[in-house]
Amino acid sequence: MATRTTRTEKLDLRLTRNAKSTLQAAAAASHRSVSEFVLESALARADEALADRRTFGLSAAEWKAFMAALDAPPRPLPRLERLLREPGFFDAGPNS
């Protein structure tokens, strides 16, 4: 049996009369409430939008190159090294 999660958050939405009618019709056709239909649809779209940010696939050759890049020593960054050697704004004394 599926566990029900208590919904504690609310999301308000302004829309046109036509958009509301369309959502109501689609929800009815899906045998869902408008809230269930909109939530399920929005979450499905959110998963699509975030999919390439959560996981990515690599071929064996790409994986090998990726691991080699992670294992490689860091390249020298002289400007960053110089910046980190310089005193910072908050390093100055109160009378400076």
C-alpha cells in the first residue's frame, strides 16, 4: 500500500480563464483533481528540466578521460596564486 505524504506547502498561481478551463478539462479526462493534475504535470516537467543536471552518461573512453582529468595534478594558476598571496580586504588592521 502506498504511503501518503502530508502536503504542508502551498503554491498560488494566477492564470487566464482559458488556461484554467484547459487544466480542468485535462484533469477531468485524467480522472484527477486539478491540483493532482497540475502537481503531477509540473513535477514531470521539472524532472525533464533537471535530468541532465542530475546524471550523465559516458562511453568507456569518455569515462577513462574523465577519470584521468580528475586524477591529474592541478595545473598551475599563477594569477590565482598571486591573488592568494596578497593581503585581503579584511586582513588590513583597523587603523589602515
